[in-house]
Amino acid sequence: MIMAVSFTRYGRLYYLDPGGHSPKVGDKVLVPTDAGPEVAECVWAPQYVSEDIDGLPVCQGLAADQHLARDESNRRRRAEARSVSKRLIKRHELPMKVVGVDYLDVDNVFTVYFSAPHRVDFRALVRDLARNLRARVELRQIGPRDEARLQGGIGPCGRDLCCATFLKDFEPVSVRMAKDQDLPVNPLRIAGACGRLMCCLKYEHPLYQEFRASAPRTGTAVDTPEGSGTVVGHNVPGDSVIVRLNDGGRRCACSRASVCSPRKQHDEMYGKAGDPEE
């Protein structure tokens, strides 16, 4: 059994073992963290999965009134810290942009995440923040990818950003991956909200490699359930090929298995069994 929760609306998903609890979508549940149990919203109700998954944190049940009150108090403190940080940054005339704020009420510590074009001397700012917030303050500079993860948003595909929902780690992405996926090498077309190459180019790349290893190339003559034709395109997400039929020139989408079964691949490479030339 597995369930998913999010600490912020439309934010990154975290997976839990529901244990003996059965929360519904929208319920507030307690999630174990290093700073103690925190309140999160159930996004996926508990369900069975085919994979064997071990080591997931166990849900600690539904959040009680005192937990919800503490969570709301922490939210107000984070909102206050964001407002104070922006005001003091403007007063100190520093080239910084506040991206996110974390708060640990147990230790009374604020962590302010910011982005900047270069290294910033914020020692005076930290002292002013600590005095205004009456707490210990830590400032951490982050890059464009982490900024997009914390802020969230909508990607070029129209869906929530992968980094802000399900991706755990950032992996290197290259232009070669875009070429292998027949995408135009245009920064405006293959860049994400962070301005860097889209993360989906990386985790979708093996799918394109596996498809190209078995699918017939463009221009190959194939036999389809609708007749003979020539491959004129590929639809990798749909696991199909586009074929222009010899009879009338009509185009149709055929599954990869229907035009490139292992037997057909063997015959194309070695010739049909019983061929007089063999």
C-alpha cells in the first residue's frame, strides 16, 4: 500500500506507507520529518501497487486540531518572514530575490532561500532579519532549477512543473537528447520555466532510444493491417508509426508491434526461410 501527500497545494508529492490508516483525498495527515510530525494534504488515497517498495515513512494518522493550529501559525510566520525579507532587501539595496522560506518552530529558525546573479554579501541583512523576526535566520542562495522547483508553475506542455511535483533529483540534460527526440534545437522550444533544458528530455530519452532500436526507419516499406505502405513518421509517446499506404496515399497510424514484430525484423535482416537464393 502506498499514498501520496503534498505540503503545499499543487506542490511536490511525497510518498508514504499509510500503515493502519485510510485517509481520503483532501484529508490533512501527519507526516514524520526530522523536525517532528508535519501537516500535509492527502493527494492520492492509499492504494495497492505492483512494485515492492520498502523504506517509506509511515503516515502518523489524521491531523488533530492542535496540529492544524500549529501548522497555520507556522504558515503565518513564514508569510511574515517573506514580507520582512523583501522589505529589508530593498532597504539594503541588494540584488536578491526571495524564493521561499522555511520555518522550524521547535528551534525557532528561519531559512530564507534566494536567487541572485552573483554572490552577495548579506551579513548585515542577516543581523537585521534576526532582530526583526526575533529568531535565528539562515540565508541560502539557490540556482535557477531549484528556484523553479520552489516556486512551481506550468511548463510548456501545459502541466505542472516536473521538478515541483514528482522529480526528486536534477540530472544532466544535453542537446543531444533533444536531437534524438526530433525536437528543434531552439532554446525557446526546449527550455523549461527555469531557462535551462527541460528535465523531461532526460527521463523520456530511454523511451525514444528503445523505440528507435526496434521501430522501422522513415522510408521503410512495411505491411500493416490496412495494407502495404511506407513509414513516413513516428509517434513515440503513442508507440506507433505513421504509414502512407500505397493504395491511394492515405496515412494511418499503426502500432509498432503490427509493423515490426521480431519475425518481420528477422526476415528483413536474413531473408525469408526457403528463399531460392539461400
